[in-house]
Amino acid sequence: MNFDPNGLYYKMAAIYDEFSSSKVRPVICNEGSSRSGKSYDTYELLYTFCEHNRNAGLEIYVMRRTLKNARVLAYKDFKKCLQDAGCFNPDCAFSENSSPIYNAFGNTISFIGLDSSSEAVRSDIIYINEALEIESETLVTGWKRRCEMFMVVDWNPKFTKHWVFDWEFHPNTWFTHTTYKDNKHLRESIIADIESQSPWHLDDLQLKEDKRRPHIENLSNKTANKFEFMVYGMGVRAAREGVVFPDVTWIDKLPDAEQYYYGLDFGFTVDPTCLVKACIKEKKMYAQKLIYKPIKDSSLLAEVLINLGITDEDIIIADSSDIGGSSTNGFIYDLRCEGFTVIGAKKGKGSIVEGIAKINKFDIYLVWDNDVQEEQENYMYNEINGIKTNTPIDKWNHFWDALRYLMQSPYSAAE
């Protein structure tokens, strides 16, 4: 074995050693830039931990959002890490083309995707790789609860708002920060490529942004990219370019209005059902999230609507592609039977782009909410071969879809 770890390896080992004799289960969150070595440092830690606990039968899980990413990306990095150190044993590798498992000194390291693991099981160690891929904390809550020894979580900070950021305030949780400069194994060519994206003089990065000198060469060569360098070079959280609704104003509550309208996007198991309440005054749209959780039973949804004070006089424009319900007609039919005024939204080719255009005709004022801010910062236009399109990705859009449906109410007269 020829490991030569970076400083993060020793820091994680020290955190575990400090609490290994107590009942505390450390959670180590490694936030940092691309090529900082945080993944390799974690794999080296897991492997040496197995070596020091031979034949202990430890159950270790390496997780990604999807099984495909766990197999194609996470396991591939793990395998290369061990190969570079001269310690990968093909006889210890199983199911490499499906759900990879590696036997390390009588301990099992399994690579899984949260899309293929419906139920959390007991574990000794969990490593969640690229946590920002995981849109809901509920997907990992059970796993975290049943992990007994320690957890490691990492990510590149490509968002400014995410549920995992709140873990910094949790007990027995340690956040680390690393950049490519902390990886002593990085080739000079890779360092040069990362630094070519800096819009600022490299000697000024410790200064406040408005005090930094521009990087004339990178700007002249058109290689400078502020977002890419902040996230993947400096390892700091940054707002993404290409956000569908970049300009919003956060408010404490909706203003008084003669009429409010409601938009409803259904979510049944993982995706949330989202109900939005809105009003328009002149060229200003005001909106608030009322519901944001999966609801798989139409009677439960009806009960929630009643508790919110919604009556048959309130107009609800709902996703017309709903499924489920007590009949083949779905939730809209069921809600109508409960006495609610629900209209199916008109959907079809171009309806998403058209709905976004309608919303953008207004100044947007949103009642602040963690879920809404998360969607606002992460709802992006799709890119094809690096070229942005006018079609957004189908993600982080439950609030916005509900708001689009709402625009098909009598608000259409306000255009």
C-alpha cells in the first residue's frame, strides 16, 4: 500500500479518534473545490480503517443520488485510488457492473444509489459523495439515524442554499474547507486550467471581491468564469448562472388583496405537493408557499386545504397530469367531489416557456421560505453542449410549476 494522503485525511482521522471511545458519532462534512482530493482522502481513510479493523465485518456504504453515479463515478474513483496505491485486489471486487461491493480485509464496502435503496439499513460507516445532488434530506435521514460509527459527507459548493448546509449547526458535526491548493498530488497542468478561470488576480483572492484586481490575461483569453472559479477553484458557495428567475424580492408576508388565487402541483411520494397562494397588484406579483410535502392520498390533501381555510370560492389551478386518487379521474376529480373549485391547467408543447414568460412580465415578490429560496437558486435553464436553451431543467420546479398553473387563472386578464 502506497498511500500519501493530504492533510484532510489526518484531520478526519483525528476527529474520529477523539470520539471513538465515547458514544458520540461524528459527522464530517467536507466542502471544497474540484480536485481538492477530498474524495481520495476519504477512500484512503475508509481503506486504512478496514485494515486496522480486520475481519470486523463492518458494513460501509458509499452513496450517490443514483446507482448509476455510484457505480460509474464513485466506484470508479475508489478503484483508481486503490490502483494508484497498488492495493486494489480484483478478487475482492464483486458486482462491478451492477451494484459494486468491495471486501476490504473482511469488511464490506457497498456502493449504492438512493434511487435504488428504498429502505435504510444499519451501517457502521456512511460516505455520502456529492451531497448536493440529493434534493431532499428525507432521503438520507433514515441512513443517518442507523449509522453507528461515523459519517463523511462531501460536495462542491455549487449552490448557495441546500439542506446539508444546515448540518453545520448540528451537534457533533464538523465542517472542513479545502481547495485544489490542498491537494499535493495535483499536476501543474490541472492547476493552470483551474486558475485560468479566475476573473481576479490570484494574489488578491484573500481580499473582498470589490478590492481584487482583474486578471487581465484570463479576461483577454475569455477563459475567466466567475461562478466556475468560485465553486470549483475557491470552493465557496456561489449563485449559478442561468437561473430561470434570478431577480426576486423577499418579503415577510403577502399584502392585502381583494382576491387571491392558488396554484397546485401534485407530488405523491418523493416529490412534494406544492400549493402556492398569490395576488397581483399593478405589475407586481406576490406569492407564498402554503404546502410543500408529498401527499399520496387525496382525502389527506383535502383535509390540509380545509385547515388552510380554502373554500369553494377559492379558485385552484392544478396540474392536469395528476395520478392516483380514489378513481381513474385522479386528484382533481376527488377534490371537486370534496367541494373545491379546481381547474386543470392547460399543458402542452411550449406551455412551460409560455408560463415562465408570463411570470417574468411581473416584478416578483416572494414570502421568504427555505424551500422556495432553494428552488429559486437552483431552477436552471438547460444546457446542450454548453449552450443555454430557453427550456429549464425538470428539477427544483415544484413551486414554479404551481405558480405557472396559477397564471392560467383570471390573472391572464392582468397581462
